[in-house]
Amino acid sequence: MSWNPNQGQDPNQPGQEGGYQQQPGYQQQGGYQPGGYQQQSGYQQGGYQQQGPYQQPYSTPSTAIPNPNGPTSMGMDANVAAGLSYLFSIVGGLIFYFGEKQNRFVRFHAMQSILFNAFWIVLFIVLFTVQSFLYATVILIPVRFVFTCLTILLPLALLAVWIVLMVYAFQGKYFKLPVLGDYAEKYAAPTM
């Protein structure tokens, strides 16, 4: 004699599909699944629980997440290209500005990198020229002290700004400098 779990039950009746009955007072969580079992919310088939809002299903590759800054013509992520344009100073900015044809995010950060590093170089030339002029002439010692402090502290401040720009670019965020960012935004339009 064989045992049949569906014996005496009508599969067309609600709550009896697959031979299992829904218990009175029991509410389904996550929706009813064909085959007679309920899937609780927060669980996925395969036996693991989803941990965060960005976890992909089991068979989906992690590269299937679309880049929020759009595709690049250079074949790399937009945030990596933008961060590298700051990392390699003016040369990196030029490479990514002229190499990237379609992504506005990369072109903005590359142009801002070029302008920021050019500003940094011009500022150092002016500071060292003024400082050497002050030491060549007999001018008050407090004026020399102020320019010496500027020559020491300004590079540290610009280094901090450079690190912040690079971190924001690698994170895929816009960070626009007050004056230079306006010019970078103006020249960031994609070329086709």
C-alpha cells in the first residue's frame, strides 16, 4: 500500500494546493509560493538571508549594478577614472580629459584637476618669487615671517584640499571648488 499525502484533498480548493493546508490564525509572510510552502519575508530561496539593500541575488554578478555616473568611453568605472585624474596631477587630468569623450562626471573632475594643479603651481611660483624678493631687500622682519608662514602652511592646506577632491572623486560624488569648479563645469560637456 502506498501513502499519498494528497489523498482526500481537492487541489482546486484555496489553502490545499500541494497537499498542505494553511493553519487557521496563521498569516503568510512574503507571499504564497506554489508548491505548498510559505516564504518568509527577508529570506530568499537557497537558504540565506539578505543582509543589506545592495545585495544581489545569488546568480547575479556584482558588476551588473549600473554606474550612477554613466558609462565611460575609456572602459573603466567613472569614479575610478575621476579619482585617477587627481592622483596623477596635471598629466592625469589631461589624459582623462582628452581620453574621455562622453562621461561628463569624468570630464568635470579631470578639468578641475587640471585647473587646481595649475593654480597650485602658479601660486607657488608667486610665493617663492615674493619671498626671495623680500629676503634680497631690507624690509621689516615681520613681513618676511608672514611670507615664510604662508610658504609653509599653504602647501599643507592645498594638500588637504587635493586629498578631499580625490576621495570625493573615487566615491563617485561631485565636489566643486568655488571658482575653479565653475570653469571645470563649463568645459566638462561631452564631445562627440
